[in-house]
Amino acid sequence: MEKIETSDEDLVAAADEALKSFAEGLERLHIESGAPSLRQIEKREGRRTISAAAISEALNGKRLPSLDFVLELVRRLTANDDVAGRRWHEKWIKTKSAQKKAAMARKRVKAASAATAGVLAPAPHLLVPPPSAAAGVDSSDTGERLDEVRREAMRWATSHVAAAAVLVDEAMKQADRIKQVALEEAERTRISAEVRRVRSMELQESARELREEASELREEALELRNRALADERLAKQTLAEARLEAGALVRADQEEALRLLNPTTDQPTEEPIPINSPSFTVPDLSDISWADKLRALHAYRAEIRRGLEGTAWED
């Protein structure tokens, strides 16, 4: 019976760890090159064709890709860096060597498992009844035969129990590795979910701040609109009052000018009293702006005052 080497499980674990490290290195190289999409890597020019599905398997560590595939992927991620290509060539050789050793170890484990498939089956020679003294066999021979059967049974049980213990130990180690992988995957999933949750909360907070800012801007716009409407109403009211006041001033000045130009006296006269000043004409204020009207009105009043100061009245 072929025995299981004590280092077989270590070889298998080392191969698994080498493949995991190799995949993590490729993933790190992918991130350092800017994390292009798998389709972008597939469409880049190269010496051979590589598919997005094969790239995904290599990055996830599902299996060790061929050397040509690895070198082509490294060339596309590093822009044909020869130093990086040689470095990954050496990494691939080490990983492949570890996998070959693990394959041989698995074969030895499988052979030992097949050899111990009948652990619980009784040894065939134990089912043979011991020789009987009644059949004419010497009792001393019978005792020796029984002792031999017992020793053979002990050797058989010891070897099978040892093999069974090795298989149980290997199964427990394999279960521990599976459990560890499951825990690591669960931890990665939890971290990814936590990152997505935090990102979602940040986006929600940003959206809330934007809504508040938009609400403040709407309120400010409404306030400015109300102020503009109030200012417009006040301007219209002020303009109307100014027009009324200007019209009243124009009428008053015109009446005063007419009264000064045509004064009334107690002695009747056939002709109006002459005024030693230039003839006054009331300006036409119908087709000019209100500002020009006010300026013309003030000039008109000043001209009247200057004329009255130099006027001589005859008896």
C-alpha cells in the first residue's frame, strides 16, 4: 500500500496559494494600468487574440492561463514593457511548477484513498473458522494459528486505521481551507456592500443639499421678483405724480405769464400797457420729454422775471 507523504497537503496548499498570488498580481497590474475594461483590453492590438472571458478568468484566479496568454496580457497592460514581461515569465514558471507538484501530490492522495476504500470491511482471512481439535489437529498448532491470526488482524487494523486517520486529517484540512476561502469571500462581499452603502448615503446627502440649495434659490428669486414688481409699481406711481405735478406747474406758469403780460388797471385804456421788453411767447411743450419740459419751464420763468425787472409803466 502506498503511503501519503506528510508534505502532500502542503504542496497542494502551496499551489493554491501560488495561483491566488498570481491572480492578485495580475489584478494589481490591471489597476495600475488604469483599470481599462475587459473589452478595451480585448480590442487593443497585440501579437495574438485574447478574449474578455479568458481575461476575466485569469484576473479572478479560476485557473492558470497559458504562458503566451499571460505575456500577451502583460504587453497590453504595460505598453510592451519587456522588463515586466520577463518578470511575469518567471512568476508563471514558479506557479506552474507548484501546480505540477500539487498534481503529483493529489495523485498520491487519490491512490492512498483507493487503497483504504475497504477500511470498514473485515479482513477475509478473519472469516475463516479456526482449526478445531475435534478434526484431529493438535491443540498447540491451534494456539499458534490463533496467535498468528490475532497478529495479522492487529497489523491489518493498524495500517487501515492509520490510513483512515490520514484521510480524515486531509479532509479536515481541506474543509478548513474551504471555510477560510468562504470567510474571505464573505468579508470581501461585506466590504463591497459597505462601500456601496456609504457611497449611496453620500449621494443621498449630496442630493438633499442640492434640493435645499435649489429651494433657497427659488425663494431668493421669488423675493427678487416681488421687489422688482414693487419697484415697478412705485416707479409708475412716482411718474404719474410727477406728470400731474409738472402739468400743474406748467398751467400755473402759463396763467402767471398771461397775467403779467396782460395786467388789469383801474383806468381804462384803449390799448394794452406797453412793456419795454422783448415779446414773450409761451413755449410749445407738447412734443418734448418731461425733463425737457421742466427745463424749458424754468428758462421761461427766468426770462419773464428778467423782462419784468426792466419794464416801465406809463400813466
